[in-house]
Amino acid sequence: MEAGYRCAIPTCKQTPVEICHIVPYSKVLKHEFDNLIALCPNCHTRYDRHQIDLTSMQQYKSNLSVINGRYSDFEQRILRFFLENPEYKEIRLSLSGNNEIQIMNLVKDGHLEYIRGSTQSFSVGVDPDRIYRLTQKGREFIQHWSNAANLE
């Protein structure tokens, strides 16, 4: 659940997942939450073969706490969209009733900025689309997240 039922590595996000001990069970002899992370079978094998280092894995785990504690599922999907589509710099959102509360943490943290309402469509009785730009700070945040760098 912590990783959204997907691999905890942001550039992967595959399913199904396995529970992996960050520090091997043979060394700690415990199954503690802080030492467990959800990985797809491929990433789990890569970690066991030391193709992913311990420090990166610990940071991926730590970043899950930051992402989940700070951003809603909707906001996380926006971050993932920009992670998977680096060529995009803007996103058009239909926020019912100007309900910007759905993305308020991304805006408050300076990762998204409001650009303008859509002028390409006519709407009656509903709010027009609003366009938001991913800021440089937002790009750096996504880069840190994908590269297992500290998000705090």
C-alpha cells in the first residue's frame, strides 16, 4: 500500500510486487516495516545482485514517506505523469468548481504554477480547463525522486 501497490522505484512502478528486506533478513532477523519495501521481481533481483545499491534503496524507502505524507494520490499521479513524460512542461486540468484544493500542495510547494484558463474551448455551467506549468523546482523534485536523492 505504501508504494501504491506498485514497485517503489519511481522509474519502474511495475506490478506485481514482492516484499523485499532492505537490509537482508539474515542480518537483522526481523520483519520490520522500516526495513521492508515493495519491489517488482525484476527490481528485487537487481537489488539482490547489487545493481541497485543499499543507499539508493534506503532513500527510495524514505522518499515514499515524504511523497505519501505530502501529496494526495491525484498529485502523485501528476508527478508521475511528468516523470514519465519529461517532454511535457504544462498540464491542463479540469478542476470542478475551481477546486484547486486537489493540487494545492503541489502549488504551495512551488512545483506547479497556474498559467491561465483555457481559451480554446467554450463551456457553459462548468469551469474551463486551467493550465498549470511544472516549475524548475518541480522538475528538480521529480529528478531527485527518480534518482533516489533526498526529497526533504
